[in-house]
Amino acid sequence: MAISGEGDVVIGRGARLVRSLWARPLRALAALLLLALAVAGGLNLWAWRHCREADRLAERQQFAAAYAHYADCLWLWRRSASTHFLAGRTARRAGLYDEAERHLAECARLQGGAPGASLPVALERLLLQAQSGDIGEVEYVLWGYVKKDTPEAPLILEAMARGYQRMFRMGMALRCLAMILEREPDNVEALVMRGWLREGAGEPADATTDLRRALELNPARDDARLSLARILIRDNCQEARVLFEQLFARQPDNPDVQQGLAEAYWGVGEPEKARPIFQALLARDPHDSKALAGLGVLTLHTGDPVEGEALLRRAVTADPGNPDAHYQLYVCLQQQPGRQAEAAAERDTHKRVQADRERLARIAVNEMSLRPGDPNLHYELGAIYLRNGKPEVGVRWLYSALRLDPTHQPSHQALADYFERTGDADKARQHRGQLRPDAPGSSPGQP
């Protein structure tokens, strides 16, 4: 095979270099050492840049993106206890609890028994426990840190707010966020979280104020922009449309953005733009209840009641807790001659679903903060979620009630009934065996 003249020159120079290095072993060793140092320096520079970018993103409270850079950095700096600690803290704040625990465990292992080194890790593990929902076991200790007004107080309050939110103690969560904002009025994370909670508490005007302020401070917070757009779509579809279009330009594959944009187009009177978005959502997930309901309403308004009804029935089957879908199905049936009885039944279902939502809000905003250890509240949450097609959440709350009171009869009854319906005879038998003979509907010892 012919080799170009330039190739001959390169090969010749390489051969002479090899012969030269072999002739002078010390020079060869020095060259290899210099090469190794150059490679190591380049890799360290690469890791340092990832670490700097992670620090920058964490400072801007973009925790998921920051964690990805810390993970890249640890590919090289795997023995850096401090980097594992930062990765663990950032993973926790991003809601990546398994990753957070893994990095904290590695940090503790690398530190060994170094005096005082375990204290930050121990505190971070308390925050991880609180934020992931087991706040009842650690809140007393964490409030002690807050009362001392330690430098970590805002970070502690943030984790506690998330834990209280997860446990439906919204009053306590709002208290934590208010304390953060007293110390740091421009804390974007606290503003965004308070906006979410205020929206859930039925305070859209206050929620809008918090979210607008968060976006002024950090225009990159698309999660705040999405929340703001969702609130505005109720009475200001034009502004909501602008926000959803901004989001769609950056997140074209985000289903929440697509759904919101379609609803905004419908709200400003452009159904021809909404239809293909709903169809694209259903092409990806045929059981998307919101997209089914949206396309169903649009189909009804374009004069096809049969197809519209079919889509709305699929919507309520996919998500029995979707009040909008139930209401639109009621309207659809009411407008058809001879179907008033079906319409009335659907109207009653809509009222029940809406009442369940209002009850959830009352428990979250008021009652759970006053009686967090009341198993009856935990049971009621579980029953509501089971009734509205959210079995995983419902079962979790029922087991939470049993942790507070292992003999709680309504929870054992609900779990026995649920496991019977889903075909898990062993678990059904286990819970039915815990029922007293006088418990309503109980049959101890039977599957």
C-alpha cells in the first residue's frame, strides 16, 4: 500500500524518536513522566471545570443540573470526601434521595474517624430523612438548630418545608418558608416553593406574586414560569399563552408544557393549534387523562358528540380523580335527549371528586399541621387517594396510619379490601386477620 510523502516524514520522525528514547532510558522516563503529568493536569482541569459549573448551578438553585456536573467530576475525584458531600447535598435538594444517601455514605467512609468531620454529614442525613417524609422523627432536633440561628438554618428550613409538604403539613411548610424569607428575602427557591403552596391553598394572587418575583430574580427558573402559566390560564389565557410558548421553545418534549400550551390555544380561541398538540400527547401516551379530556371537549365543540363522549369516558377511566373530565362528560350527557339519568349520575360523581379535592386541601392546609400524629387523618388521605385512582399514594398513607396505630381498624379494613380487589390474597388475609370481630365488614381469618 502506498504511503504519502508526508506520511513517510511522520513515520520517519516517530522511528527516530523511539530509537532516541530507547538509547537514552532516563530521557524516556522523563518524557513519560511529563506526558503523565500533562494528562493528569488536563483531567484535573476538566474535573475542576465540572465542579465550578456545579457550584454555579447550585448557587442558581438548578440542583438536578448541578448534580450531573458533580457526578462527572467524581469520575476522576472519586476519593474526594468534600465533593461527595456536595454531590450528596445537591442530590437531596434535587429530590434524588438514593443518590444523596450513596454520596453521604461514601463521604463518611473516606473521612474515617477524623475529628468533627462527621458532624456535617450527620446533619445532612437528618435533612435527607426530614425531606423524604420522615420528618416527625427528626423535627425536634432540627428546630433546635434553627433556634440557635446557625448558618445552616435556611438550608434546614428548606428541607423541613419539603418534608412538611410531603406529609401534608402545609401550615408548617409555609412557616418554614416565611422564616427563610425573613432572613433572605430574595431566596428564589423559597419563593418558588411558597408560590406552589399558596396555589394549593387557594391563594392564586399571592402565589402569582411569589412566582413573578422569583422569575425577576432568576429568569432561568422554568419551573416557576410553568407554575405561573398554569395559574394564569384560568383568567389570563393570553399571558399564559406567551409563557407556555416560551417554555415550549426550550422544552418541546415536556408533556406538562405541551398540555398547557394546548389549553392556552383553546382559551384564546385557536382550537386548530390545540388539536395537533393533544393528538401528539395521546400518540405518546394513549391514557393521558388531561389530553383525552382536552381533545374530548374540543371534539364536542366541533360537532362530534359521539367521539367527544368516547374521549371523555376514556379520560375518566384513565384518571377517576379528574374533576374537569367528569364535569365535561356530565355536560355532554345532559345535552343529549334521553340521557338525563346518566348525566345526573356523572354530575354526582363530579361533586364527589370535587369534594374530595376540597377535603384534601383542608387536611393539608389546616388539620394535618394541628394533628400530625392522628391516624384517622392518614387513613382519610389514603381512602381518598384510593377512591380517586391513586392506589400507590393511597396505600402509602394507609400504612402511615398503621405506623401511628398498628391496630387502626379502618386502615386494616381498607387495605384488606384493596388487596382483595387486586388479587393479593396473602396481604388481604394478613390485614383481615388484624380486624376485631366487631369491626364493620370484618371477617377475621378469611381471605
